[in-house]
Amino acid sequence: MRIEKFEELQCWQEARKLTRTLYAYTKNAGFSNDLRLTEKATGASISVMTSISEGFHARSAKIFIRLLGDARRSVAEVQSCLYVALDQQYIQHDDFIGGYLQCTVVRKLINGLIGRLNSRVT
């Protein structure tokens, strides 16, 4: 099956879920008042989505792989922000676990796509 648009990529779909989750968390009272963390967390989650979509439209597999690497690093940034939110008691432990696990899902899907693209490049 040939994927025609980036919205069909499972890693992008799961990154979108991650972004929705982050935005929901940032509506919590303490979190919403911490503008620096809110901007960092939501910005990183948006970066995951946009790097995947930008890479999909790149003219080469190598560029797509590089942009997927950027997305993967942004996933790690989101996870780090989740730790700060938990430590500052902006989110509950269950929310932390849910967000962290969603990051793990996204990272695994990105890694799988990188692996498939690498097999085409080499």
C-alpha cells in the first residue's frame, strides 16, 4: 500500500494524539500559569508533527530520515517536559504515565519508519 499523504502515516497520527494530550495537560491551573513550560511542551509536540510532515514531502529519503531524527529528538523533549510538569505537580502521575507512554509509541513508530527508509537508501 502506497501512502499518498502524511496524514496516513501512523507516526504522524500518534504524534497528533500526543499534541492533543499536551494541550489538554496545559489547561490545568498550575501548568497554564507556567508559560515557559507550556510553550516548550506544546512547541516540542508540534515539532514532532511538523517534522514528520515536512520530511514526508522532502525530495529524498535521506532528508526524510534527518527530519524524522528531529521529530524523535522532539519526542524526548516532550518527555522531559512531562517530568517537569510532574515534579511541579501540574499533572498527576497517571497523566504523566499516559503522556510518557504516548511518547514511546510515537518514538517506536518513527524508529520503524527510519528503519524502512534506511533499507531503501543503502
